[in-house]
Amino acid sequence: MASKSENWDLKATKQLFQEYLNRNLKEQKNKKILPVETVEIDDLNKTQALKRIREFIDSIIEKIYKDGRPSIFLPSRTTGNIIWDEENDLLLLGKQIMEKQFHSLASVADITRVMKVLEKVNELLLKDLHATKREIFYSAVTLFGDQKNSDKCIEDVASMLYTTRNSTHIVASAKGSCVGRLRIRDRNDIIDLEGLGGGGWTISPMLDNVEIIESDAEFILVIEKDAAMMRLAEARFWRKYPCILLTAQGVGNVAVRMFLKRLSKELNLPVFSLVDSDPYGHYIHSIYLRGSKRLSYESPFLATPNIKLLGVLTRDLDKYKIPNSARIPMNKQDIKRTTDLLNEDFVKKNKEWEQDLKLAVKLKIKAEIQAFSSHGFEFLTDRYLPEKLTTGDWI
Amino acid sequence: MRIFHKKDGGIVQLVGKDEIKEWPVELPLIFIEYIRKNKLPTYNDKTIEKEIEKYLDEILTEIAIPRMISVLDGEDETEIETVLERIDELAKKKLDLVKPIKSYIEKLDKKSNKKDISKACGSILSTFIKEENKKKLADKRKIMRQIEQEFLQGKISDKEYSKARKEYLIMKE
């Protein structure tokens, strides 16, 4: 089905890139304004983060001197306090505040754990080191008991300091990889992401050491699966179509999402996602698009609201004549998940997306990216992606 | 990011000067060399190459060199050694670019008691001396050609010619 003589000029993608560049020139003057009913989170450097910790501790000491009953206040991260900002298409944290008292028996263990994490954060910042969540857990196993407790305290500390988790130097493990037309610096090393073979660069969780220094890419493609990434890397897709490829092998962790956000913001590139045509694939796209509920306080630093769903769309299955043998019937769980997605405000707002999900529920079918292999291994790289990027067939 | 437009509609983006100002002192030079050597030849567009060359020169004169001067004037000997190493490499490739630093190197050479710093200063200054000698020799060669013509026309004596020739050969050696 793929024809080698076809010449795709990526017209629609280039137009979108030009639009972004023009828009950015205008927007540079106007800072993004978040709704007043949401809390503002700052991305801090080491010095700023240390200063914020000192101010926080000072406020506790002040309270001890004043009434002898210290407590900490932090934004509530319950579902009721998560707000969808329609204008910026982000999930944000509302202004509900909760109090944790030092003298209460109910919260004393929790407070001790939070203060232990705060102590570790202070140490990491002073020494300019980074630690994983697992390392934080092992720094006081008896106190935390379970990693779930230390993970929760890490999020508490970041939110009570009104900053991102990365600013606390507690990072996720390296998970995703990136390859293509991009040069970065990691401290004093210049890394060429075109010259690292098909495996690419493992996205560093220590992103405060990473800076984009050069790129001649025209778009970014986020790929759900490693296998599809391998196909594109093997075809050296970025040589013919100037792009940056990125995968998180599933849902993007903090480092991957933050790196994507930075690429999109600094380079003004159009971003597309290539996920399986199933509810989980669409969910992955939604996490990149507007952030996760759990980390809603960090959404402005993690979400990429201009990401487009390039595929695989349900409507693509007929359009590209995917044989029945490569289509998978949806089970009850799939249908429930798709229906749940259809109830989300951000899906309702996007009519094309809503239509495609409704079509999936109607046909009760799903398919993986690999389904295109039924037309040959090169179909994905030589026909499907170039055609969609040329014609603008995305959501 | 600084944006450069290619004739074929493509775009090249390079990190902006404000970000470079925050880098470790030797890094702007590494960046300039990296882009010149590895990226410029790949853009296949003479116009953009010229524009980027100009931008890199601006980074060199506005950021890299002034920051190096401030290090050379400072007290941190490890940092001074690192910077001298970079200047030495650059002097051997494109001496004109490091000319503004020459007087600072001479001052440092006189001031410093540290062997490694004196050695690095000596290496850079010897590159300047070699360059100056090359220029003097080129000037002398010009004069020598004129003297040869005048000698052949009988305008100067064999004694005058052999004296000039001797001076030229000494300089050449």
C-alpha cells in the first residue's frame, strides 16, 4: 500500500509551526494568566528553593513563639479542589487549604514524615544533589513504613512550598528517551541527539542541568510505545522529516512531561502524539495535554496544551483499510474507560475528539499502532505519518 | 532561542545570548566551536551560515571574551588554568579572536608564580610572537622583491643587495 514515489511536504505541519512562531512573538508580551481561584506554583532554582524553605521554617518558629501550637498549611490535593482551566486547558489546584497541626495525635506521624522529607530536600539543595523517591524512602524506612507514605510527603512538601517537585531536587527515575534534530547541554557536555543511535538519549530526570542549545526540527512526535519508536528510529525518520521523537513507554513521568513542555515552549514546535487506538492511548494523550489530577499543582509546568492527537484514530482504521484481523474487539472495561473519557469536560469541549471516541464505542473496536504493519513494515514511516502531517489530519 | 530562517523554509534555532551569559565561563567557547565545526556545514544554506557565523562572533566578543577577562583578572587559579587552556586552543585556530585578551595574558604572565599558569601564558604568547614574525616576514618579502628588481636594473650595488638578502634569510630562519 505504501508508495515510495510519494513526496509528502508536511505542508499542514509547517503552517502550524509558522502560526506558533508568529503567535509566540505576540504572546511574549502577555504572560499567561491563571484563574484567580487557583494557586500559583513557581519553578525555583536552588537558591530560591532554599530561601523558601527558610521562610517556611521561620513562619513555624514564629507560630511556636506566638501560641506554642505550630501547624503547617498546604493546598488540598483532593478531587474537589482540582479545577479545569478551560482557557489554558489545564488541570489546576484550587485555593482550598488544609492545616496539619503538630500537637494533634492524628497528624503527628504525618507531620514528622513531612518534616523529615523537608530536611532531606534542604540537604539535597545545599549539596546540589538529586535523589529519587525511592532513595527518600530508604533515608528513613522505619519512619515512612511504606513508600506510599514518603511519596505522599514529597508531594506535600512541594505543594506547601508552592513549587514543583523538580525544584526540590527529588526526581523520578529515568524512563523516557528522545532522539532527532536536537542538541542539548547537560552541565558542560554537549549532546547531539542525532548521533546516539536508535536508542537515543535517556531523558534525564535532573532537568535543571539540561538546556536546549540548537535545533532545526519542525515538529515533535510523542510516541506511546517503544516498538513504534524503534520503527521510526530505524528508518531515521527525522532525517527525511525534521523532527524530534520522544517516548515514555506508556504514561509520561514527570521528567518526560517536563522535558516535552520545555521543548514545546522554547522551540515553539507543534507537538503530536501517536498512541494506540484504545482508551488507554487516549488517556496517555490527555495526560500530556492537560496534566494529571494527582499532580495538578504542577500542571503549568508539565502539561502541553497544544499537543495534537495525530493517531491512531478510530476513523483511521477504515481510512487506511486496517484488516479485521488487526482490529481488536473492546471489552467491558475498555468501553467503560472510553465512556469515562467522554464525560470529561476537556473531551466534551473538543468535538472531533468526542466524535472519534463515540465511534470507538459504537464500533467496539480498538487497534495498536503496530496494526499498520499489516500493510508492510514501512507503511507507518512512509505513508501514514507523512500523509497525516501533510494533510493536517489530527485532532 | 534565536531563530534563523533557511531559504527552503526550514528554521534553525540557537540558544539566546541571555541564557549563554549564565553558563560556566569556558562553555560559550565550546558551544561556538561545536556549532562552527559540527552544525554549520549541515545546514546547506550559505545565507544562514553567514548569519549564524555573525551571531557566533557576537557571542564571542560580547560574552565569551569579556567573561574570560574577568576570570583572568580574578584569584581563582583553577578557573584561570581552564580558561587559559581554552584560549590557547582558540589562539592556535583563530588568533584574531583572542587579540583583545593579549594584554591580560601578558599581565598575568608577569604576575603569576604558578608554573602551570606561566606555561599556559607562554604558549599563548608564543602563538602571538609567531604570528607577528609571519607578518614581518611577509613585509620583508615584499621589500626583497623590490630590491631584487632594483639590483637587476643596476639601481643598487651588489653590496646593498647581499646585505638585504642576508637580513631576509636570517628572519626567514
